[in-house]
Amino acid sequence: MALQITDANFEELVNSGKPMVLDFWAEWCGPCKKLSPVIDELAEEYDGVVDIRKCDVEENVEVASKFGVMAIPTIVLVKNGKEITRRTGTIKKDQLKSLIEENK
């Protein structure tokens, strides 16, 4: 299961040296709920290789603001503290997996 990233733990986690996938979501977002199990599955598959985290935009405004998230769901890939790429909207598991493989 993907762990939460928050305004409080963001700096520590984003600079861990491991590539990171951030899933920006909200409780009321239908497409986000559909994507959530996919994110959890990938978190298990990539455990120890890529840090996969969820960020509730309602509760963690600072993190969402740092990445300029304007729509959800938004997936952001981060490496060495810098954004590599992003996708907004729904994405299939195999597409997200390809994105991770290309950028890990």
C-alpha cells in the first residue's frame, strides 16, 4: 500500500535519493478512487526501488502548491528532488508502469 506524503514529511522523503511517484488525489474525486488500487499495487511491486506515495491535496496544500497541481488525479515522477515528468487524469497500470520504468 502506498504511504501518504504530507506537508510535514515532504522535504525528508523527496530528498531520500530514491525516485518517487506522487499521486495527488482527493477523497471526493471519482477518477482518483479508481486509480488508488493501481497505485497501491505498484507501491508493492516497486517496494525498495521507487518510493510511491499518495498526497491528499485537501490536507496537504503546500505539497500540491509546490508542484502546481491544478487538476486531479495528477501523477508526478520526482528524481533527486526534481520533477521528471507528470500525467494528469486517469492512467492505466501498464502505462504508469512504463512511465516508472523509463524514469527510475
